[in-house]
Amino acid sequence: MSLSSQKSEDGLMAELNVTPLVDVMLVLLVIFIVTAPLIVPQSIKVNLPKTQAVSQQEQAKNIQLFISANGQATLDNQLVDDLSLAKELNLLSKDPKVQLQINADKTVTYGRIAEIMAIAQANGVTKLSFVTLSTAKK
């Protein structure tokens, strides 16, 4: 009588059950999808604040600078180029209460506004303001 060896089908299972792992990963994915917009505040939308008119605390000497749609500057009702604007602003900057009020057309490019601001800063004018119209209905 000999003992025969038979292969047993009752051996250990070598497969990994991934169903609980997938469940956990899906729950984590949902948590990240829900919390992601809260982590990055206002990354896409830009809602600018609305303000009311603010009165000046101290009286400043306001100098009006108008910039037309073509970029031409007018300082105190006189057409000026960049060089004469620099000279005028240099003279006006001696008074510490001087404030340059820029009245720029809405179609003027940002580059032109930046040039005017650089000229003002290079010539000692530190107080700048931009004149706009109120959107509030009366």
C-alpha cells in the first residue's frame, strides 16, 4: 500500500482583498474635493470691496493731472510732455502737502499710468490719488 500524494485545493489564498482599500481611498478623495475650495481662498474669483467716499483728514494742496484717451497729459490746464511734467512735479514736490490727483480716461493703458506714476515718484511727489466717478445711484 502506498500513500499517494494529492494536490490539495485547500491551500492558502495568495490574493489581496482590495475592496476596503478602494473604499477608504474614495472617502479620502471626496473629503479632498469638498475641502479644496476652502483651502485656497478666492483663487479664481476676485470680488473687489465696495467703499464709500472718504474725506481727507488734512487739507492737501491738490494738483490736477488729466490724462486723455491718447495718453496726453495736462497739468493745471496746460498740455505737458513727460520732461516738462517732471520739471513741474519737481518744483511742486517742495511742499510736503502737495497731492497729485490723476484724472485718467478709462481707456488709457496701464503702461501709461505707470509711466506717470514713475515720473511723479522720481521727482519727489509721494501723495497720489486717482479720481473716479461714484457708481452709487442717487
